[in-house]
Amino acid sequence: MLLMLNFEVVELMKYFEWIVLVLFLFSSCSESEKFPEYVTLPLNYKNVNITTELNRLYPDSGSAPDKKTGDYSVLDSLMVFKEMYLQRNEAFHLERLQKMWNRARQQTENAYLNDDVAVQWFNITGFIFELTGNALFAEELEKISVLHLPNLQPAFRDSLVIPYIFTKNLDHIWVNLFLPAELNYTHSLGGEVNISMETDFPENGSIRLNISMETKRHIEIFVRIPSWADDASVTVKKVKYFAQPGSYCLIAKKWKEGDVVEIEIPVKNLPSYLKTSG
């Protein structure tokens, strides 16, 4: 009789442990869905170097925004949502954040932003890009940097822009802003990796990524294809990769010293904010 009772207690304990495990997994999944992990992360000066001065890249924009201000209070709400995420506040909701961002983008379209508003808009756009990896937000970062950041102190402006030229998550590399720069990092399996970007975009759409590495390693490289760039292509060793405009072209392979990625972005439909007046 005692043995039977002990057996039943053991079975009940196992059942209880399973319930606890299921509840834990459910709560973990809910937490993950509620507060999604970062898809990609900006890099600091230790990892990214620019090979030309940023203030020489877009000297004269052919499409200066109108000198008018508006009600940008929605930006304050966006920053509140960012703080909710950082504090794991249950009121945070990524979909609502993105809808509010779309409203803010409509309000800032073709409008003059003072320095403080421009920096706030850049920061919140970068934050949502980090959470989603969506090319839409990276393209907006480019637009903000061209239209609204040139008047900032160069060192401060560079501290905003440079971390988003390349972003990464482990050995997944995003190429977001087409600027002469190089990325250096240590592969997760060991060995140094260098990716240098050669370009004079937007004067022409030819962009070249030169790969240098100590050991042949697998890396996933995501190349942004602008929303206006029809017929863009990415070529590696005569193999062409294509992606829809407004998305990323993924090249996942083992790379070795001397590999090259050739990117061609037709500039016939170049948006006005990227056209120089020279």
C-alpha cells in the first residue's frame, strides 16, 4: 500500500513538473513575442571606419525640404514606446509602434526639421530598424542623414550615421548605407574579417564590397536594395542575385580572402533628395 502511494506521489510530482515547464515555456514565448529580440545592431568606431569625410559625400542636395515646421509631438510618443520596450513595460506593442512611425513619416515628409527633431527622428527610426531589420527603416535613415543632418557638428553627425553603415548580428552583416567605409570584426568561429565598401554613390550606382579574412568562413551578407531601384543586381563570382526593391538581397556562403561583391543600383529613378545640384 505504501509503495502504491509513493508511486502515485512520484507520478503527481512528474505531472506537476510538466505543468510548470509548459507554463514556463509559454511565458517565455509570450515574453519573446511581446519584446522581440534585436534583429541587427549598430556598430561603433572600433568596428567601422569611414574612408572619406561624410560632409563631402552629399555637398549640395537638389531637394532641400521646405522651411516649415509642424507638430511633431508624435515623435515624443514614439520615444515613450522605445522606453517601454527598454523597461519591459507590458504596454509596449511593436505593431502600434510601427503604425505611429508611419504617421510620423507622413508628418515629416518634405518638411523642415530642426536639429533636435531630426536627431530624435533618426534615433527612433534606427531603433525600429534594429528590431525589424526592415529595409524601409534603413532607407529612411539614409534620407534623414542627407536632408536633415548636414548642419550638425561633424563629429556628432558621424556618431549617428556611421554605426548604421553596416549593422550585424553575430555573422549576419547588413549593408545599409552606401558610403565609403570598412567593417572589421572577429568571426564567431575565430579569425579576423574585413569588408571594405568602395562607392561614390549616388553619383553612380556601382558599389563594390571587398572581402578580406584570415580563414574561410560562412557569413550572411544582406545588401539593401532601395525601393526606387528597379533592376538592381548583386553579383559574386559571375553569379547574380536579385531582390525586390525595398528589401535586402541575401548572399549566404563561405567567403574567402579576395572575394568581391559587385552591386549595381540603377540611378535612373534616383529620388530627388539624393540628387546633387552640381
